[in-house]
Amino acid sequence: MSGGKVMFPSLKREKSPSLPAVTLSVDSSTNHDNALADTTSPTSSKRFSLTHLALASSSAVTSPPSSSPSSPQQGKRVPDSYFRETPEDELAQYPMDFEKYYESKEVSREPLKDLVIIPTDELEVVPVRREFRHADSTPKNYTRGTSLFLDDCMDTYRKDVYKVVRRKYHAKFSAATIRRQSNSNASTNSMPFELYQIDPLARSESVDEELAQPSPTMRGARPSISAERKDSASMERRESTVTDKRSSRPTLPMDISPQSSVDLEGEDELHLDYVDKKVASIIPSSPASCTLASPTSIVPRTTLFSLTPNSDSDPSPSSSSRDYPLPYSRKTGVQILVEVTKLEFRLSNQLDEAEPFYCSMFVYDQARRMRVSETFYFDFNSEKTEKMLGIHQGNKERETCSKRAIFQVTHPNQDLFLFLRVEKVLQGGDLEDVCEPYIRATLKTDKDKEKFMTQARQFCGRLGTFRQGFCWSMIPLFMEDKAGMQELSQGDGITFAPLYRHKTDMADAVMVDTALGDPGSVKTGGSSKKLKNIPGVCMVNIKDASGTLANRITPSYAAVAPSDGKGEVVREVEEFPRVARLVPHLDYVHLLYVYPETINFSNRSGSVNARNICIKVSLMANDDNVNQEGIKAIFGRSSCEALVTKAYTGVTYHSKTPNFYDEIKIALPVHILPSHHLLFTFYHIACQRADKDQIHDSPAVPLGYAVLPLLGPGGKFISEEENLPVAMECPPKYLSPQMENIMRYVENKKQLFQVRTRVVSSVYASSDRNMSRFLGSLEDEVVNPEEAQELLRYLSASKVESLVQFFHVLM
């Protein structure tokens, strides 16, 4: 409390000399913000004790009244003894041990016992059935007993009943309930107008008139009695009076010393009510001689409650769901349904058969110059077009054939764009030459058309696995309305225009900056002069997806209810928010996103000229052989299997230092072992056959290998950015330290390969090293005291978002 502590007669406090008392400084020359002081010296401050006012004798009340020419009211004067100095032994009695007092017998003699004692049946434990978004998210290869921490996580994610602790009498005696029971309008109208006058002798009539103006902060507030002096040289002992002109209620004149300041505004409501009732019972109710309002004129609590607005957390009689917050409720941002309806190029309309194109889409933040969502893959290739791929076209599964996706945005703003990229099968030749027929958008003769399609079939049959960038575009997701709010750019038939030709020597951020910095950019709907356009169109429908949609699947391919298991699915796209969401993990999620960025083979020596570079990414369970198949845990892109064993990046034709734009999404093993690692295999792609008579030659020639273990030293998970050396060969057991001296590296083990990773997991705290160490220690059933202290230091140093996300497990 800020103004002093209320001392009940029956209260005995234990001495706590190590905790100094906090009292109200009476030096009025200081600012009110500095009123609280540490009273280590008993003579350095004074304290106004409310107990003396509550237990004042009748002789004090009948003392000669003070008069003021500017005040029509007369009241009684408070003796100087009420502003006594606090003895040293009394200062040592604060703060009081409330728990000890509550458990003692003295609480039974408390005058306000009904308000102090908590009912024994106040709290109740109520089971609440949990509503699951999907049937079961437990991974198939989960084995109970392998990890204690993982078992706790699985028990939480599969728990179907929550135990909620509720307050039984909260709905009957809360402020919101009392407010609803009373007539709010009538109570507000009957609320007397409070006028505060301070030092009427020292202030001018203009100041009094200014104080007489109604203020919204005066209504319903407890009077604040204070005296502040601006000129300390002319200060004298004066009286401060609190009056109420509108209701003509008597006042309590307070004799304030020149260096005193009393503030009752921050007092505890319980103690102030106690004081009011005590004084009202002692002081006569005669208007001529009383100094406080009689009990009948005290404003009821319902009137005070009517002055405060209803909050969203108040229980509503019409909706029981608002009485208590739902346990571990989900918080989602703006959900955007994007349905791709059309992709065609002007040249394709002139051909009987179009070559295959592959599309990807993600949310891009232009201000941060990075993608803020995972990538959604789709295509419009017909069965006739897929036959051109031959053996390179695998089996198709339902999860990879969707053309509808739900993007989530937590913080909408005008810097967010929907980025579209279109790829085609790798062809021999510069990208400018490959795109030239599409830019001209015309083939004059049938012979030209037949030559074009024959060439496309040959490359699709031989290089159908490898792709290259073709074109890209983007559209803004949000626009600012007249009120300054961010409004979703939704509608049917929204067109990506123009379609820019891909630049092999530019990263995505550079291409976006080039397009937006040009007067004819996507923001203005014009045509950029620095980037060539490919005549074509891609159309999408954008809608708000806040409602219920059937056949939704999570980023981990878990079906969301309702789902019939048939028809086209709606893919939920993982968001990468700027700030981690402060919500606990509710489902099992264990994903890894890999982004190869650059490789430098400009100084690589060897018989193979490294130019058309492609990277194969695999998740390996052991290091027995680099040529064996990896774990089937990589998410397929479009029109393929849901999970595959490897993924290939795009190829930049005739570049020894290419920039990659691919995203490889991996479902991590439930139990990550030291042997689990990512294997990057670098290939040179020969676009033309060395021997035209050889039909089944492999176009991919190995150039080197890079290895990234999932777990580093001490069980630490991989970091977000890694620079790795490239080995020319990888013998069996290449992860063992004994093979370090045998392996040969490109450029003497120089770190030539740059890769970036992102982990989205509800069982690993990869972004928080302290939380990761603490959770990793939970595998030990027995921990000695020294280790326990160290682990608690890790826990206290963890990030707030990590504590919230793993709150249910930590508890």
C-alpha cells in the first residue's frame, strides 16, 4: 500500500528486521512519484496511520472546528498526534506474515472475518473433454519407454480430458455479476458528483473554478488528500479540505503540516471500507458536526461497479463458455484460402501438347527480405503431358495433388506478398534461349512447332528429374483501407501479372527489390523495364478461411476433422512468424526445413567440369554407404508420393557458383540418434549425351559430398546456418573420427557450401539453447543436487516463448 498500512487491533505481527518497512514520505518538496522511501532511519520520515483515524476517540471529534472563508463547510480538525513519527520497533513489524495470521486462531476474532476467510469449497476441479483437431497425430515409429521426456509430451498431446480448477462462487459474487444485477443507468445517475478542493486559502478563485469542472477521473474514485508546495519559502501550516458541493456532504478537514503529503488513493479497498465504517460508527450523523458521511449516505458498491465498463473476461449469462478460459486454447491469425485455378502461357495455346510446368507458392515479407511461410507445391500437368516424363513420373498420392492451400498470417501488413515461382524441365542452353519462344509467343510454321515439341520430349525423357527456374510473380496480400486497417486482398480471378523471367544470377530478394523498385512494378500493375516478361497468366481465388473446411490436412499431413478421406485435400501451410507465438504446443509436430543457398566450385579440380550443379538431399540413418537410399521422410512436392527418400534442387545452367531457391521439408525421426545426418550429394548434370548411341547413360555425375549431423556435440541440435566443407569421396563409416585423415576435401577442407535450416518441433526446443539443455536432462531419473542447480539455472535463463510452449510438460 502506498499511503500506510492499516493496523487491526487483534493483529500481531512477527518481527522481520531484514525487510525494511515502506512508508509514505512527508517531504512535500519532493515529487509525488518519489513518495515511497526506504525508512531505514526512523527519523527520516513520518507516516500517517489510518488506525489512529479509525480508532479516534470522541474527544478528537469534538475538538474546535476549523473555518475557511472560501469553504461553506465546517469540519473537525485532526490532532497532530495522528501524524506521529513511527517508532523503530514498529517499523520492524512490517511486512506482516499473512499466511501465519490466517492459520492462527486470531483470524476468528477478525471483525471482517467473512471477507477474509476463504470458503473451504471455493475451488473445484472440473474435468473438461478436449476437442481434437485430428484423430491421432502420434508418429508411427514411436516406441514408449525410449525417452522419458518424449513420453510426457505424447501423454499430453493424446490426453482427451483436462482438469480445470475453477472458483465455485466467482459467478455469484464477482463484480460483473453485481453490475448485471443492478440498474447500471440508474446507478450512474444517482452517483453524487465529487469536487476536490485543495488549500482554498492558497489558491485563487480561478483555480477553484478550474477544479470545479467535472473530470472523468473524479467519478467513482476515492478522495486523494494531498498537499504539494511549489514555493517552499512561503509555506505555512494550512488545512486541506475535501468537499462535495453537489451533495452538501460534510467534510473531513485534515491538518497537514508544511512538509507532509498524504495519499489514500492507493489504499486497499478492504482496509478503507473498514476505516469508513469505524469512523461512521464513532462520529455523530449530525450534518453540523460530523466530518464523514453517515453509513446511509455511503455510495453502495453496485454504484461504483456501474462506473467501470464490462470487460471481455466478464462472465456472460447467455454464454457459459466465457465464464472460464478454455484450457490451452489455440490462437490463430488471419487464415487465407488460396485456390489456384489457371496457369497457361500464350505459346501453349498454339501447341497441341504443352510441356510440363511445376509451380510453388509462399508468403514473402518484402521488409524483412525473406519468406515467412513454407512452400506450397502444385501443377496443372495433364496425363498426356505427364507421359512425356516417362520413368521420371512416379506414383501420385492424394496429399500432393491439391491446388488449394490455407496460409496463416499472424501480423497482417502491406509488406506481405504471395510469391509464385514456375519451373520447367532442365534443357541444354542458357535460360534466355530457353525462354525466347515463350517471350515471342509465336511459332510461325508447323515445322517450328514440331521441332519445339520434339526437343521438349527429348529433354523430359532424359532430364525429367531435374528442373530449372522459368518465371515468377507476386501479388500483395493486404491493402490499407480508409480507416488505416489492413484488409485482405480477396476475390475471385486474381491474376499474377506480369510474369517475370527468372534471373539465374539473382537471389529472390534481389529480384523482388528490382521489381518493386521499378516504376512499372507489381504494386502499380505495370511492366518492369529491368525484367523481361513472359506472356502468360496465373489466376487464383483468395478468400477468408476462418470457417470450417472439409478435408483439411496439417503441414504434417494429419487429417483435420471433418474429413471423409476422399476428394481433393486442402493443405495447411506452416507459418514462420516474426515472433514466436505464446501458446503451448498441443499436437505432435517434428519438421525440419532445409534451404541450400550457395556452393562455390570455381576452383575445383578434376576430370569433370562442375557447371550444371544440382544437389541431392537425403536423410540418412547411418554412414555405412553414401549410395544407399535414405529414410523415406522427405515430403514430396507435386503429383508424386507423399514421402520420398530424396529431393533435388534446381539447376542453374553453366554456373559454378549457383544460388539455390529450393525448400526441402523433412519429417524428423521421433528418436533422433547421433547417427542421423543430412547427406548432400553434388552432381554435374550433363544435358547432352556424351555418346549418342548410348541410351541409358546417367546424366548425373557426382562431384562431392557434404554431411550435416542432426545432433552436434553434447546432443545439441543443428543450428540455423551452417557452412560445410565438401569431400570428394565418402568411404564407409565416414562419420567416425578415424576417417577424418583418410577423406579428401575440395580446396583443402575449405567451407564452400552454405545451407540454412529451420526446425518446427513440439518435442525439441532448437531455438533456445538453455531450454534444450534442460529438456535433454529430463532423460535422467536421478540427478544430484549440483546438477539440479545447474539445470534450474538453464530453466531460469530460457526464453519466455519456450517456457510457454513447453508449459504443460514442465508442470
